[in-house]
Amino acid sequence: MSTLNRWIEHTAEFLARYKGLPVVIGVGLIFLDFLLLLLHRLAPGLPVLDTLATLHCFLYLGLVTALLGGLIAEVL
């Protein structure tokens, strides 16, 4: 249990120092999803690219990361 407490404490200190980092990471993931969708349109037929582009995994992950990062930055 003490390891989990230390991990949470270190994470909170890190996020307190770099408040905008989760938002920047989230925007980067959204941009990555845009690039994957663009590559899917330009070069169709790649199975992994088709799956990632049609599911929009990075878009949703980026939105959640940016929104939660903004909320955590307000608290810290």
C-alpha cells in the first residue's frame, strides 16, 4: 500500500510542476488521430491503419486526456 501512496504522491508533484502537459499530450493524440485518418484516405488497404482510423481510438483517448488534465491542473 505504501508503494501506491508514493506513486500517487510523485504523480501529483509531477503534475503540479507541469500543469499543461496532459492537455498538450491530449492535443497531440487528437492530431495523431487526424494524421491516421488522412493516411487512411490516401493509402487504403492497410488492416491496422484501417482499424485505428475507423475506431478513432486516439481521438477519444486525446479528448479524455486533455479534459482530465485540465481538471487536474485546476485542482493542483
